[in-house]
Amino acid sequence: SISDSLGTLLYPRLRIGVGDRKHGDLASYVLGNFNETERDKLPEIINKALEIIHLWLVQGLEIAMNQANIRNKENQK
């Protein structure tokens, strides 16, 4: 893994959340196949991730993280 290669967990990274723990074992949930609803949402999720990556590269990590977290909170309402 990247963390093993770097020897630390202290590096900037962007992650896409997988939801809450209502699915029980997250490992099998994360490694499983997408259902139809999840597949339908993939283009939107990928586009948002690309926007945040672009923001990170152009304006920096802190601004990208703030924007990603704002969007995250708005989506949870």
C-alpha cells in the first residue's frame, strides 16, 4: 500500500466515502459489486471527485478539502 511504502499515514489524500456502517462488514461492502442505484450515481460521483482533484491542483489542498466537505454536508441534508 501507499502507506507502507511511505512508512507513514501522514500524507494528503482524497477519499470517496462509502456511506455509513449500516451495511455491517464494510470490507465486503466496499469490495462488492455496485447495485443499480449506485451504478446510476457513479458518473456524478466521479465528476465531483474530478472537480475536487482539479481544485486541489490549482488552488491547493486546504481549499479542495473545504469545498469537498461543504458538498458532503449539503448532500447529507
